[in-house]
Amino acid sequence: MKRTKFIKYLNTHNCGFIKHGAKHDKYRNHKKGNTTMIPRHAEIDSDLCVLICKQLDIPIPVEK
């Protein structure tokens, strides 16, 4: 999945940017308080998207 599309998906589920790391960005689910790191690659593997969604406790995206 494209990173920009995944970030928009996260934003629709109350997850937002917290801070920049060296090669990753930190995001938080503002309703539940869960945090995770997201790599700054143009393309994010679908398995990694599933893992990130589980860590943030949001639904898994369905690609179209």
C-alpha cells in the first residue's frame, strides 16, 4: 500500500502523527493511547500494514 494512502487511512481512524524518528515516524491512536512506528518508505508491505493496525487497535484496511 502506498504510504500516503495508509497515512490517510490512519487519520480517518483517529490516529495522528506524534514525532519524527531517524527513519520512522511515530503515530498514536488518540482514542486508545496506543503508539507505533511507521517507516518512511514510499510503499509499505501489506503484512506490515496489518501489524501496524493491530498495534494501533484499528480495523485492517481493505485494498481496492
